[in-house]
Amino acid sequence: MTAFAALDLRLASGDRPVAFGGTLGPEQLLTAYRHGLFPLPAADEYASAYNEAVHGETVGAGEVALLPGAADPYALAWWSPDPRPVLRPGEVRLPRRLARRLRGAAQWFTTVDAAFGAVLEACAEGRQPAWLTDGLRTALVELNALGAAHSVEVWEDEELIGGVFGVAVWPVLSLDSMFHRRPDAARVAVADLGARFGAAGGRLLDAQWDGPYVRSLGAVPMARSRYLAELAGTPATGTLPGGRLPVARLV
């Protein structure tokens, strides 16, 4: 049994980390997602010290688990919010103004896994807290090479203007982060990824953190118990459709 499988999420709080510690190798990362968790690494030693100051008491009381394998366990937190904001693949909302934009001179296209590293870099730029650390990015690049992590890129001619990336644990795809350099480009990336994932047999997009923006995309809260049941559902066997596709097909 893995350390993640031993965690009893029925008893875990949904508004604080479920566990600290462990490592960020691609195998452990994928196992965490399969068990309904995702990582939030500390950006530096000060962020790690903050984690210990805030959560050390609950760790000591056994309410938050401490996983083996890390010299500084508080440098890596594992979260499983309750409820989880989720979207069905074909139900991502796109604004009407996007159709007007696409009728203009600029033509937008999407690709999948064509610039995974560039999407990671863009998602990391200027973000606070700086959770997309070098260690996590390395693990995600390895998962991408293994076919478990994916990105969708939105292009205006040859310029990368938006994107999203996430980890697929069929039949669920967990959306880690997105970015835009043109209005609506991040929404397009999510809608395109949902369309491709749905075409491959995927059934659920997990937006991880609830908030106004993901709600505007169409996300609805799902109890963690039901989310975990979805994760345990019959896995899809398809692969994401590739190719350079026009955004106009989505609106």
C-alpha cells in the first residue's frame, strides 16, 4: 500500500493540507492524483517555515499526515479540497464576445502537447505563491513524456497566447494551471482540452480550487466523496486527439 492509499480522506479536513512530506518524483505525483490529491510545494525555506508554524500542531495531533522521504517535510503539502469544483468536458462556458473576436482578422488555433514546457513557464510567471517550483516542473515534464500530463496551447498565427496544463488519471483530468495573453485565451484552452478529453472518453475536469473564475467557466462543486468515486470509475482507454484545430469549432 502506498502512503497516499493509507490516507483516510473521509476524516480529512477539506480546507487545509491532508499531508506533508514525501517526494515529487513522477511516480509519486501520478499516484497522488489517482488518490484525489495534488501538490503545493513551498517556494522557499520561509514558506516551508510558515507551513510548519501554521500546521505543525495539527500534524503533531495526527490530524494531518506526515509522509516519509523528505528532509524538510513542510516543503511539500498535499491537498484534497472538499468540495471540488468540476466541469463536464463538453460544458465549458465560452462568452459570446469570443465568437465576434473569431470573426475578425485574427485566427486562433489550438494544439495539444506541442509546447508543454512553454505553457509551464507561462503559468509560473509572476504567480504568488510560487508553487510551480523547479522540482514540480521537472516531474510534470516527465509525466508529459509518459503521456500522463497534457497541455493545450492557443495560438494567434504563430504566437502562443494562452494555454492550460493538467494531469490525466482517467476518467478524470485535473487542471493545474492556465494562462492568457489575450482575453478569453485561457477559457479557450480549457474548452479545447475538455473537448479533446471528452472525445477520448474522459468524463470529468477537476478545477482543484473553487472560486469565481472557475465558476464562470461552468464549474460546480462536487463533494469529495463523490469525486473520489468518479476517480475510481471505469477508466477511458482513448488518447487525446492531436492536430492543429481551429478555435471557431468550439463556439
